[in-house]
Amino acid sequence: MFDEGIGYKAAARLLGVSSTPVKSLYRRWRIHGQGVLVTKPTKHSYSYEFKLALVERFLAGETAPDLAVEAGLSSPALLQKWVRAYRGEGADALRPKPKGRPRKPTSPPPAELSELERLRRENERLRAEVAYLGKLRALRAQKQR
């Protein structure tokens, strides 16, 4: 339909669907032609320098669809995403991010406790145990009354 000169609104009306997805398809068709429905075999990653150059050209006044066609991007929305990141966080936002979950920091093995510290902890634990058993005896004695 697009090859015949029918716009996205008319095409959506003829197909009986919402115009929003047809508009998106139309924009991609203007960039890629009839190959718009052919999926790419793999995701393409772009270098930092490539992204930065395109963003700077966009900010200088060139249009996103023209730049997307020239650079072979899948959509002008990708360029607009880079521009938002650039405006929000600066040029470093365009650098590649590490994938996956960050590694857990390696903590040093726990240091051996001194003899005095070990005995203090054991003493504290035993005092808590004696206090617990005393409370338990008191509760049992109270129940029996």
C-alpha cells in the first residue's frame, strides 16, 4: 500500500486497524523500504564514537529520519533514545554498559578471634542461655499453680 502512495492513515482505515502501529510501520518503511518486515538476524551494537557523531549531528539540526536512513539504524527512535541519554547524563551515557549482574565484592576471610574475645562471646552466650532457662522454669512453675 505504501508503494502505491497510500498514507498510513488511509492504510489503517482500509485495514480496519489503529493508525498508531501503521504510522510506526510507515516510518520504518520510509527508511528501509519493503525490507521493513524482514527481521534482522542479530542485534547490532554501535560504537561510542558512532553514537556520539550521530547525536552531535542531530543536535546541530539534521533530522532523525534522515540520519537513521544514512546510518542504517532500525528506527529514528533509536537515535532519539541516544539523544535523551546524552542530554540527561552527558556523553558517557553513550558508552557501552557491562552486561549481567555485577560481581559480588570479594570480602576478606573473617579474622581469627583472639582467645580472650572468643571466651567473652562464649560467656555472653552462656549467660543468655541461663537467663532463658530461668524464665522457662518460672513460667512452668506459674502454670502449675
